[in-house]
Amino acid sequence: MKILFVQDSLGTGGAERSNSLLWYYLREQGHSVRILVLEHREVGIEKEILGAGFEVVFLTSSGFINQSREIASEIRSFSPDLVHSVLVKSTLRCRAARLLVTFRNVESLVNCTYDPVRLEDAKISRKAFYFYKYLEKYSQRFVDKFIAITNTVKKHYVDVLGIPENKIEVIYRGRKANVYLDEREALREKLFGELGLEDDQLLITHLGRQEFQKGHTVLLKAINSLSQEIKRKTYFLMLGRQGNASQAIEEYLSMHALENVSFPGHRDDVYQILAASDLFVFPSYYEGLGGSLIEAQAAGLPVVCSDIGVFREIVLMDQNALLFERGNSDELALSLIRMIEDPQMRRTFGMASLDNFSKKFELESIHRQMVEQYAMIIK
């Protein structure tokens, strides 16, 4: 098969990472892959993908119409069996390209994009929100098949955009197994030395770009409400690049002295850090999947996360994760305290996380499902 992937960038997001794992698999299976990218990103997987020898084409034009034309031109040149697009900018341009050239296409549905909670973000334009909502709704006929990454995302697009249920297939996204678990103690010693931590402190990790969606300020409020005793024996490591919530995070930190919190930004050694951690916390307002939660389970970590539909598919409530009401910093603090003060719970939940990962998010099985779906669409 010849597959052309079209996406916004080779950045740090879960969609980009998941697609990159699929590209490696497709190449290993003898399929031809070309990647068409709308824009460069300094931070992310761009350097890795280029270094791995994938055929990557960066669009040279700007603007919706010109980029749609350029995508159509690339499709004529490559003559793919299938075009796979992901994220709104790329998918809408591919839909427009179908007015110029004939091809079969599939789109990934990776988020609950039109969840009303997004309008609580002051930086979201209501006009743009509804414009894109109706633009997507009325241009969906230009898509042959949709692949949703969870049942929650499928239901969202059926309910909100009216996409027929039989036009959406659900295929979870997976992650690589964490190969560093046998090195946990050595990695922990190295990381604790880097951070200046005591051996008996608990390392609690969060992974997510600094966007409103990820709920950083909810977590900071919960940390601030913890007792001094708990603050002394915990350290919160907040990984992820800067984004539209960075200013709000900085403002909160300037008003509250949280000595047990650090924001090191994007890191390339996430799997090692997770292997060295004691607990994972994920207070998102909304997600399509929550790839970071899968990576945390692959590291055998107990989880504290917000109670949203997607997470109920990804974790096992009260078996490997404690769930709290979305946006409720008081409930989050109580869940953290329960986990911090109960080492047996952390051990039991951590073992359940590894088991859940191996049963539901094993990468080889997920990639086989994707290739089978491609073949069906092409036929």
C-alpha cells in the first residue's frame, strides 16, 4: 500500500507520536509512506522522523486555499492508495483538495473538539469554535472513513456533528512498552540527584503541554492546599512544552511559593522519568484518548486523574486509578493524599496499570487493526 499522511506538524502531541509509531510499523511491513506537513515545529518529533529517513514534504505555501491546492498537487504526484489526515487544519484542507483531485481518504478523530468545556478557556474564540464546528459538520461528506481513538470520541462526533455511526471505526492508540522498568532504581537515583531530592520523597509526575485543556492550575491549587508535611515528602514534576496556559501558570506560581513543583519543559527521556516515578497525575478537562495515561500505565504507575468519559475507557476506576470531579481541586487534593499516604495502594494500583496496558494498548495488535482498516477502505 501507498499511504500519504497529512498533518499539521511533527510536534509534541499524542497524535503526532502515535502516527510516528504507525509509520515505523508500516515501513517495516513493506508499505510506502510519505508524510505531508503543514508547518515546521522546533520542539517535537520532527528531528527524529527526518533522521529516521522517512519521506517528509513540508508545504511551501500558506493559507487555506493555497495549501489545499498544494496537497492536491502532492496527491497527483504520489498517487497514494489512501490519504490519512489528522487534526483540524490538515483534515479541512484535505477535504477541500477532494474538489480538485480524486482520492480515498480517512481521518483520525483524536479529541472531543467541540466539548462546551473548551469555551471556559478565555483564549478560545466563540466565533471560531462555532465556525469550525459547522464547517466540519457540513464538509464531512468528503471523507470516506473516520477512525476514532475511543468510543467517547466516536459518540462525540456522532452526537455533535451528526456523522453516521457506521462511518466511524474505533481503534485505540497504543504505546511502546516501557523498557526501562528493570533499571528503575538506577534511573531514580540519577533523576533524584538531578532534582536534588531526598531518597524517601515521592516523585509525582504530570505530562502534558501547557494548555488550558490539561488543567495545570487545578493541579497547582490542589498542591497548594496540601499540608506542609505532605509537601515536604512529595515532589511534582510537570513535563511538557509551553502553550496558551503558560502565563496563567507563571502568574499562579508568582503568587504562591510551591517549592516542591518544577516545570522542566519538553523532555526526550519521558519513559525513563516515568520509570523512576511513584505516581502519575492527569487533571485534564477533556481528552480524545490521553496518551500520557497509557505511557504511565506502561511504566506501572498508579494514577490520579479527572473523571471524564475518555479516562473511564483508559484506566480502571478504583483498581489502578482514583478519579476526581473535573476541575475540582479539593477532590484532587483528597485523592492525592489517599495515594500518598497508602504505599500498599500504590503498589497494587501500579501492578494493575501494567496489566491493563498489556491487555488493551499493546502496539502490535493496534497497528494490525489499522492496516486491516486501510485495506478495507481501499477495497
